Amino acid sequence: MKKIHLLVILIVSFLFSCKDFTDVGLPNDQITRVTVFKDDALALSAMSGVYRSVESSGFLSGGSSGTSVYLGCYTDELTSYASATADTSLFYLLTHQTDTPRINSIWSATYKEIYYINAMIEGLQQSTQLSDKVKNQLMGESLFMRAILHFYLLNTFGEIPYITTTDYQQNKTVSRTDKELIYKNLESDLKNALEKLPDTYNKGFRVRPSKVSAKALLARVYQNQKKWDEVIKYSSEVISDPSYTMENNIDKTFLKESSSAIWQLMPYDNTYNTQQGNYFILRTAPPTTVSLSLDLVNDFENNDKRRTQWIGEKKDASGNSYFYSYKYKQQTNTTSTLEYSIILRVEEQFLLRAEAYIEKGQPSLALLDLNKIRSRVNLPSISNTDKTFLLEALLKERRTEFFTEWGQRFYDLKHFGKLEDKMTLVKPNWKNHYQLLPIPEKELLLNPKLAPQNAGY
């Protein structure tokens, strides 16, 4: 395993050497690039290197550098106990600025990963020696990855450059892409990926995107655009696949063999578990990092299994309780990996489809999906068909289902138009322009064409 990991590092370091996306240099070793795309195994290893990069930093990192932590602190999920100048506290206290290091690192890490992906796409397009099976698979994976990273950038920073080339001269003077065009690019990349990706993977092996992954992300992309018929189409195709089912025992939801997992990231060593388990499970009380906010903990309904099985508690010497996310239960290494980091899971598809049914005036169908989520966690069925009630119930269900998962609370509150209303209740210094993070000051100085800065910063 360690030899394979070293090979991946070497391939990626040669193939994808670059600086920030606004100042990307040429790859150091063009000969290595040509060699990689002559060999199926090396090309697959190069793509594995992309996943290692995504897992280690940026939006989809489960550790301290990822948005599960920072957007959790930013909203009403997490409380930061770090010093006031620490990145988590800058988000928690809303004292972030255009030069906040974590904002810059999220941006730069993500665009560096997009550069890696575009290098994969260009190498695959030029290759004549890879097998058709591997070439199609890797092209599909690359297009999917390019889409999901741009999707997170859009929803965090607003209109951003949609980068589709490794041409450093072009990239260092790129400007923001119009929102409508970004969505067209997202749809194009995902639909092209859908044609090339394998149909599915068995439980425990969903560490590469499949057609089901592309459909799940398309449903979310269409939700953002309020294209409800398309949401229903793609979410229904995921839900109807018998390989993807919700776990009745929710303690199994975040295991690597979870039947509800659609796409996961695998730790790079076969004795490691997730960064989430390592970071969120409290070692001490009072905490030195973060804990779940009492506002979140107190929002669970009585008898909700998610409250008892997905939230842990640690008391200090005085008996004061602190709560933590216990979705991932392995904090340290194990003999073999037990948990993979889940990016997409089938539960979201039920709630996406429920929202679409509500918006289309079909509350009875929405209730069927909403109550399937509730019944598995021991909650009574909802019968009220009032639209306002249902949308609020849906938002709450999303909160208690997806807490500490990739900043979903932040994105949900924005989508439902509730961000300012909800946040001012718990953070009186909340301002409306906080619905977007600022473009990093460093990037604006490197490339003035990214101006203007997001309003309010």
C-alpha cells in the first residue's frame, strides 16, 4: 500500500506541478505526462492522486482545513474554542476579511485541483494508447470532478472563473464567468460524464464517481436553478436504483460499506479512517477546537435517533456538557479501514425530490419522501400539506440530517432564502453580504480581472 501511495505522489508531482491558478507554469516533465497516458495503470494512479489532493485540502477535505469545519463555524452548527485569531474563530466570530488565510487556501487549493483535473482531461484527449474502457472512465471522472469543485466555488464565492484549460497565459488573466454560463458548463460537464462513467460500484468500493454520482450531483445543480422537473428526474433515477438504499440502522450510514453511500473518498492508507472522526470527536472538555452548537443540539425532536446516535457528549471536571459530531466513530487507526468519507449519499435525493414536489404543488408525494427520512430515525410521520409548513419542515430535516457535512447548512439556508433570518437570531453581528465569502485579496492583486470584490468586503 505504501509503495502504491509513493507511486501516486511521484506521478502527480511530475504530471501536475503548478502554482496558483492565476500563475500556472508549464508542467515540469512533459515526458512523464506522455508516459502516464500510455499506461492504464499509471493513468488510474494519476487520477487517484487527484482524489488524494481533494481529500487533503479544499472543499471536500474532512479535516481541519475543510469547509465542514469552517462553514459549520460560520453558521449555527459549530462553536469555536480556539483563540480569536485562529481561522475557525475568525469564521465563528464573523471577523473574517479578504486576507483571511483560510479563505485564500480554500480558493487556491480548489483551483489547483481543477488544474490537475484539466491536465488529466488534456492528457486523455491526446492519448492514443490507453484502453477505451480506462480512457472513458477517467474522462468521466475528470469531468465530474471539474463540475463538483466549480459548483462549490460558485455557491461559496458567487460568480467565479470556470477553468477548462491548463494554458497558464490564459488562466492568469481570466475573469469571472456569468452565473448562467457556469450552470451551463456544470450541466455540460456532468452530462458528458454521465455518458462515460461506469453504471455503479458495489458497496465498499464507491471511491470513484459512477453514473449514479453524476445523476445525484445533477439533481443538486437543478435544485439550485429551481428546475423541478429535472430534479425529480435525476433524483428518482438514483432512488430507484436498488443498489442505493438508506440504512435502517443509522450507525451503518457512515461505514465504508454503507448502502446509502453514492460517492466516497478513501483514506490513503488502509489502516486510516476519516479526517472527520479524527477532528470532530472530542478528546478533552472544555474543547480546544470546536463543538456542536447548543442551537443545533436543541433543535432535534424527541426520540430522533440522529440525536442519540450521531451526536456524542463529553463532560468537563465540573460536569458541563460539550457535544460533538459522532457520525464517524473512528478517531484513530484500525487494523483495516472501517469508514470512508462520504461526499454524496442517497438520503439527500429523497429530500431534493421532496422539495421539488412541494414546489410543483404535489404535497402528498413530498410527504412520502420526507416521511421515509423521518421514519428510519424513529420520528412520526408529518401530514400537514401547507406549503410554508412543509418547506420549513424540510429545511429542519436537512439540518438534522446533514450537519457537519461539507457546509450544507450554509448552502441550504442560502437556497431557502433563510440565511439572514436564521443567523441574526444566533449571531447579532451577521450582515447580509456574508452570504458570500470574499474573493481572496491575494488573487485580486495577482489578477485585477477578477474584480470587483464581492459586495460588502
